[in-house]
Amino acid sequence: MTVSPIKQYLDSTGTLPEDALLGYIAFTLGADGEHDRDKLVSEFEHRDLPAHYVPPVSRASDAFKKAIRNAQEHSYPTSATTTVRILFREVSSPNPEEVSLRAIMREERNDAKSRLAYDKVGEVKLYRGPKRNGVRDDSGARFAWGLAGNVVDRERTVLTELGAIVKADYERYRSSLEGTRVRALILDFLRSETQSVPMKASVHFVPVAHAATLRRFTEAIATLEGCRIDLVPLVDLVDQREHVLEALQQDNEAQLADLLADLRKAQSSNTTPKTYAALRKRYDAIMSRSNHYADLLDTSIERTNGVTDVAKAMLTKLTNEFIANA
């Protein structure tokens, strides 16, 4: 049997020739866990990818709350018929701008669920970093776990170990990216840098023009444990163009609807230059992607033209208002 040139090319390279492709279907996975942010930034820089897409780690205050939430209602037996639950209760701090404070409460109940004791056994604090020019400097934040003198020896060990676990969770959140942030990074990068179109949850179409960037990005994400982007080439056929066009039109309509809602809010309030610039940037991004796909698919993205005109008119009105008030 004669082997076709495309089959020969596929056998030798592992992919189809890009002049035969519309682009790639990207199946994305951002696994839950704690991922090393510094490592990811390094991987981006090594592959000449814009590292500003890598989100920051959790703020100290958020890491503090999440670590405490993990330990909420930690329990241990005190006898054959009684159990203690550890609860964290927010209390007023003498200096809330500088110190976040939680009381460590000990609740003891018997098998009949009757409360036998409820008392404070310590405090957990976050000494927050100072503010500089109105921005909190998290580098100076400090976690502290302290037990009261009324804790009996047999429980002090348990509570000290719990404190070490909570502190370790806090430090982990402060130095790593959670899966939700990695998934947001993937979505943001694909939309912005490769002008992707979502086909459904975690599945995107990326035009072939962005294949090189997409591959480098895929390599960077693969360095995170449990995270990956699998690419499937999409051949340039009429029915495939129609699928991509339909997905683009649906996504455009959703984005424009959100933009129009925010534009209406802006018109009913005193819009700041920063808010206006953000709205304008969103509109320009939608238009840029639509123009790119009109060229790729050799068709007009006409289904959303009416909504596009309304958004453009509202932005023009805001622009004129800025000029008049300048």
C-alpha cells in the first residue's frame, strides 16, 4: 500500500503539517495542590514567556485564614466517653491594623453530645506587615501560636502539635500557588496570549498562528505536578471551521453581555480613568480576537455585530464625557 505524503510526515514528526491545520484543541488540567511559584516563574523566563501572568502567592492574611480553616473543629478524645473539639473564634484585636487575632477555644462534650466545658486555651495571631504608601508589606508578617497556662499537660502536647500543623499550612500557602490560581493562570494566558476560544470547560481552541507560544506554555505548565495541557491538531476543514465559529460567537456574546452590564454601571456613576481604561481594554481585546478569527476562518463574525455597536457607542459616550470634564 502506498503511504501518502501526509502519513509520511506524521510518522516522522509526530504531528500534522501546520499549513493543513486550523489550530489546536487544548485540553487543560490544573491539579489541586501547592505549586512552587518561584519555579514556575523561572520556567516562564527560560522559555521566553511573559512571567507577569504568574499570579502572586496568597496574601499573609488569606494564608492565615485558610490555615485556621483547615484546623477548625480538630478533635481528640480525653476519655472513653468524652471528646474535645478545638474551635477558632475571631475576637477584637487591640490593634486590628497590625494584628489579626483568633481565640483558641476548647469545647468538651460527652457521648450524649452534652457540653461539659467551653473555655479559652490560647490565641493564634498574625502580626501583619507594615503599610507603605497604602500597600501592605507582607514580607514582615509573622505567625504566632500561644497556649494559656490552664492547659493540662496531656492536652498541651496535642495542641502544640496542632499549632505546628497550622503554622506549616500558613507557610505553605504563603509560598505556593493553589490549583485554583494555576487554572486561572492557564485561562488568562490562553485567552490573552493565544487568543483562544473556549469550546467547553477546560477545553480551548488555539489558532495555528500561536502554535509556538502554545507549545512553550504547555512545557512550562507540565513542570507543575499534576498539571498539563494536551494538544490535539484540528485539520482545516469546512465543518471544523463552523464549529470554531459557533464557539467564538457564543463566547463573544457572553463577553459582550458582561461588558455592556459593566458599561451601564459606569454610566450611572462617576467613572474613574482606571475603570474606563479597563473597560476599553476589554472591548479592544474582544475586537482584536474577532478580527483575527475573521481572517483565520475567512468569514465575518456577524452574529454579534449589533451588540458590538452598542458597546462601541457606550464607550464613545464615556470618552466624550472624559474629554468634556477634563
